[in-house]
Amino acid sequence: MKQEELHPVDISVMFNDGKVMHNTSLYSQDQYQAVNAKTWASKVFIKN
């Protein structure tokens, strides 16, 4: 995936589609904390 394709991804998408990514570092509490995610609408890969 290209970096620019990841920017619009929010936590709800990662959670609902997480079965595909649950064994990766992309689906982790550490990642959410790193971008200051607070809600389901928070973005996963850019600062919120």
C-alpha cells in the first residue's frame, strides 16, 4: 500500500477490517497512541 492511501484510514475501518491486519503492527494500541487517537473517527496513520 502506498503511504498516501493509508492517510484516510480511521480506527473504525481498522477495527472492522482488523481480521486482515490483526497480526501486524498496523493494528495495535501503540500505533493508536502514537497518533493521539481518541475516537473511532480518529485517523490511524496521521496525527489527530
